[in-house]
Amino acid sequence: MLTPAPHKSALSFAAACLATALLLASSLACAAAAVPPLPSMFQKGLVYLKISVNDQPDAWMLLDTGTTESIIDTDYAKSISIKLTASAEEQATFGTTKPATFDTGAIHVRAGSEPAKTVLFQSIGMDGMKGPDGMPVAGMLGRTFLEGKSIVIDYLREEVYFETPQPASRDDVAMSLDTGIPIIKLTMSGRQVDALIDTGGTYGIIITPAMAKSLDIEALMAEAKPAPTMGHGGAQAIVIGKAPPFSIGGLAVPELKAAYTTFGTATDTIGAGISLGVGFLKKYKVTLNYVAKTVRFDS
């Protein structure tokens, strides 16, 4: 059976439609690729963002998903005339004591070309914690900076940027934000347990002694060696050893250096017995979607 040839004008219309579709796809791809990265610097796995606070000159702040409230250093806050009032809530931190905590009220922050955002901060003394330029950091950016956003931390390319939040996909891992800190499920020693995602933690993985006992891996903890450590709440006992193999969804982690310790004064409120730090995260492009409550690890 012969099929009549299409009319020339029909061919022209089809070609025009195809060209338009290709141009649109190309434009969308270019737009996605043109998302401007935030001004950032990576140092030993930690991520620092350059932030303007209340229209002051830019200063470095640590991107720390492991803190519920964003933190501004007390000395820095005073230097730019931010009013501080004693807080009724003490800031729980890594270490054995709770530092003096102050409320600041709403603060306007801007990162790169992003629109300015009003963020709630608390203030503690960060004891001269240094930024990537060797100068004291101005603070830490936590939940109150990230809520309502989807942030991509590409450790492989050393880039950080916000993207339009997308619905959950099958490659994503569900993430709880009940405590303000991202918590996901991982499987270790045949059990599914909760784990924090802590971009401000210099360790690979923290396993608390209580969790080690629960998972019957106390023998691994017994082989670990003591190491010095210091947090905003002072010194804390810690031993460094190996973690057992674990998995997150379809991602298998055969080995990782582990710190066996508590979460300091935050232990009772943290909501988990395991935490994943930059020793783990730095191997991936990590997308934390605070809208869909998902996280994705791309290698």
C-alpha cells in the first residue's frame, strides 16, 4: 500500500515545531546550568559561605546542618551593633558545658546574588574559631537559613548553590526535620537506625556508646584509640576507630573512620545515635531539599 507524501507546508510546520522544541530544551538546559554558585570556600571538607549581615561587608560563616538555630558569634555581633539579650534557652553544643547564649532577633542576610533573607539567629562565643581566611568566623548557618530551600553542596566540584525544590524522586532518601537537623535512615549491623547529616562535623561518622551497645559493636569501640577534641562546650572524651559497613538506600559504605562519643550537652535532644560528617559527605554531591524533605547523594 502506498502512503501519500506529506504536503510541503506540513513538513515545514513539523520542522519548525521540532526546532522550537530543541531550542526550548536547550534554553532550559542553559538556564539550569547557569544557576550562580554561592560565594564559598571548602577547607578540609568544611564549607564556608560569604555572607553579608545587615548590609555589612561580607564575612565568612560555616554551613552547618548540624545546628538547629543559625549562630552568630557574640564578638562579631557586637562589632556590627546587633542588640543581644540573654536567652531563656541555652544552646546545646558538642562539649561538656553550655556556653552563654543570647537572642538577636531577626537579622537580614544575603549570600551572593541571592535575595536578602530574614533569618533568626542565636549568639554564642565561638572562641576564635577560624574561617578559610584565617580570621574568626562570623557564625554558623543552620536550619533557620536553610528552611524552605533546596541546597546543593557539590563536594566533588567544590560548589554550593540553591536550586528550585523538586518533588521527591526514587533516587532520593527520605529526611526528617523534626528536630531541625536532617535525619535519615541507614542500615548498620542488620538494623535500620536514625542518623544525622552534619556538614559542620569534621569526622566521618559518630556512633554514640549507647548506639554501639544497641548494635552489638562494642568490640569495635573497644579497639578505638583516644583522641583530643574540643567543641564550643569545651573538651570531650572521644575515641577513633572503625565503623562497621552500612548502607543508605542503595548506597553501600564498606568502611569509614568512626568517632565513638556522645553529642555533648545535646545528646538528650539530638534525636539519633549516629551522625554523618564531612568525612563521609565529601565523597558526594549532596542535595538537601528542605521542602520535599529528601536528600540525594550523587557520586
